Amino acid sequence: MMFLEFFVWGAWFVTLGTYLAADLGASGSQIALAFLTQSLGAILAPFIVGLIADRWFAAQRILGVLHLFSAVMLFLAGRQGEFGAFFVFALLAMISFMPTLALANSISFRRLTSPERQFPAIRVFGTIGWIVAGLLIGWLGLEAGGALENTFVMAAIGSALLGVYASTLPHTPPETTGERVTVRDVLGLDALALLKSRS
């Protein structure tokens, strides 16, 4: 799970700037905007995980659905000939991908008997996945050969594999507290109380 999670991200995000400049003729501000998709996805991720996964659905099912959706978005992003359409698909891919980072961690922590000792050995496979993605790009000559659109295909395949693999992961149902969920809870407004403390 961790290997594929970070393989997907490393397969297209590292060479994104090169792809946009070389293949789409994107400007510097457009390239910056494309990298902003990660931040936008990270901002929206807590709402997706907090509103949906943590309350009503098993984590492994949401992980699978989000990765299958992300696979389609990544594939379509690599097939666009102009920046505007690319940005829409890349943004949708990141909005669906970023919550999966928390979901993968959640599945791991809830299934381990001693997370503080066992998790590092599992998480290192994410780093290995990122490295393997970069090595594959080099070995296949995708960056040097001007075929960087294929990095999106590689990422889409990895995402689809993880989407399918998620159905084999241990069942990780939402943790119910028995309390009624309010809009305040969903939006995380209780966190604003921290602003009372100057530090």
C-alpha cells in the first residue's frame, strides 16, 4: 500500500515542471499554478476524510474509490494539449489523491499492534516507491526522450492498481463516538479556539 501510494505521487509530480514547459509550453506562472494543485488538494483533504471517511465509510473503501478516480484524472491530464484543461484534471487528481495519504496512515495505525515500533518499517516502502518511480522514468528515458506524458500513464496505472488492491486491505470501519455530528465538527471550527492562546 505505502509503496504504491508514493509511487503514484513520485511518478508524475517530480517531472511536472519539465513536462509543462517542454510539452505544453507553459509559462512560469502556469507551472507554479500547476504545483499549487498539491496545496489545494491538501487544504480540501481534511474535509473529504473528516466528512466522509471518518464518519460513514470504511477507510480502505474510500482509499480504493479515490485512487480509481485519481487514476482516470491522471490519465486524462497527460492527454491534454493545453494548460487550462490540464490544470482542471491535475487539480481533480490532487483533490482525490491528497486524502489518501491520511487514509493510508489511518489504515496502518489502526491495524498495527505497536504503531510506534512497526510503522517506520512500513512507511519506508513509500520512500522506496517514490525512488522506484524516479528510476523508472530514467530507465525508460521518458524525460530525456521527450515522452513525459507517459509519466501520467505510469502514475495512473499505479493509482488504479492501488485502487484495486485497497479492496484486499483489512476492513477498517469508521470509529464511531456515538455523538451527533454537527456542522461545527465537520468544518473543524473548534480548532479556532486555539487562537485564544497567543503562543
